[in-house]
Amino acid sequence: MLRRAFALSACSVFLAAMSCAGQTSKPTSESTPAPAAERSPSTPEEARLLKSTEAFVRKLFAWSPEIKVQLGPLAQSAAADFYVVPIEVTVDDRKESGEVYVSKDGKTLLRGEVFDMSADPYAANRAKIRVEGSPAKGPANAAVTVVEFADFECPHCRELYDTLKAIETKYPQIRVIYKNFPLNQIHPWAETAAIGGRCAFEQSPEAFWKVHDSIFENQDVISTENVWDKLVTFASEAGLNADMFKACLSSPDAQKAVETDRAEGVALGVSSTPTLYVNGRPIAGGDPATLQQYIDFELSAQNSPKK
């Protein structure tokens, strides 16, 4: 459960800029929270700042209402214009604690990164993602879009392939978009497979997913020597015209499309595969529990009354 709550590592997600030393999780019995009276805001201004900070960190880290978040009391930080804000997060009977820094005007939060608390923290990511012109499935007007940057030769992407099949069954209302990010330095046939996937998409967007599935399901028997023949076989089995597919495999246009995907990933900061974006919210590694947490959070946010 803690991994679901904090989403990134053994350290809490809001502790990314701090040392993990002394920040380990403790059972409730070993970490008794201070009485409510000791944590009560001392002024209306402090109460307002703590309330707005809690709302922002819940959105930032996808902490749903069942995750208990306790903030405060405020303390002066070393920077004159910032408060230190202690945060304690409780999931079931487990706790983690840390600190963030919030400007006294309530507009900026620091945890190794600077966020404008009046803006959506993932809007910039969404602006960099092209949602048209890539393989996609699910409703075009979906409230939640999952964008996957993947490498057909990557074993972790193969694991994510199974995860996404289950996710798509559970959440038919989401949209999934596939982007190529072949890691040529370590995966010698990944780019050829990516070009093959692009060629399938250009001939038939529906057939792309059949070729996509065949590549991942046969990943262990594909090699640099046989990848071309395997791709042609997968394309034929998907109902594509084999001669057109072969011509596309040799064309610069398909390779250029793969490069466009890769450049988009680099602009977003992708450095490994798989990397997912759930409405712009990144998940490096594609952890299934985190993926489901983010989808649930985004669906809940879409269904909540607008304030």
C-alpha cells in the first residue's frame, strides 16, 4: 500500500530532494501522531495555507481521500519567504513523514522542484504529447489518456503489455496511445520492430495492435537475424498486404515517424522504457499499482463537482 501511496521509491515521493536517512515507514503503534490540539493552526492565515497546500499535494501525488494527510504546524525555514511544512501520510497502519517548503504567499511549493500552485503541474507534459497520428485504442473523448513510450525488445515492456491488457479490460473508458522509444544501444532489433509497427499502423490502424501483440508475445524468439521475416509474417497474419509492408519497411518515412516519437519522448524527459503518462502524470517503469492509482485518481477528479 505504501508503494501505491508514494508511487516512486522507498523514500516518500515528496522526499525526492532529501536523504532517505531517518525517513523509514513505521507502524502506527510506533509512531503516535500528536494530539489534534497540538496540530491546530494558530491563525486563520496558517489554516488557509495548510488547506491549500494539502489540496495541492493530494493532486500532485494522486493521494485519494482514503489516504490520510496531516500537515503542520508551520515553521520558519532558512529562506525568509518560505515556511517548512511537515507532512505525515498514513496508509492503513503505515506512516511516512517528511517536509516540503511553501512560500508565505501560498504560490510556490519546493521539494527539489518548483511548482506554481495556481497551475496544473502536468499541463506542460500534456502540451508536449501529440495525441493524433499514433496508434490508439479506447474512446476518443476519454477522460483519462495513458500514453506509453515503449521498446518492442524491452522485457519490462513485455511485462507491461500483460498489465495493460488487464487494465484495458478493467477500465474500458480510458484511451491508450502507443509511442516508439527504441533503445538502440542495448536492443539491436528494437528499431526495426518499431518501424514494422509503424508500417502496420500506416496500412491499417486496427492491424497495428495485432502486429504489436505478436511482437511482444514472440519477443523471446525474435532476433536481429530473423526480425524482418518475423515482422512480415506478423503483418500477413494481421491481414496486411505483404508487398506493401515490405516496401514500407525500407522506406525513410516509417523510420522518420519512429524518430518523431523518440524526439517527443526526449522532450518529455523519457530516458528508459517503459515510461507512461496518465493525463500527463509520469510513471517510469510502469508499476501496475501506481498505474491503477493514477487512473483511479484521474477518473475520480473528472467525476468530482467542479469548485
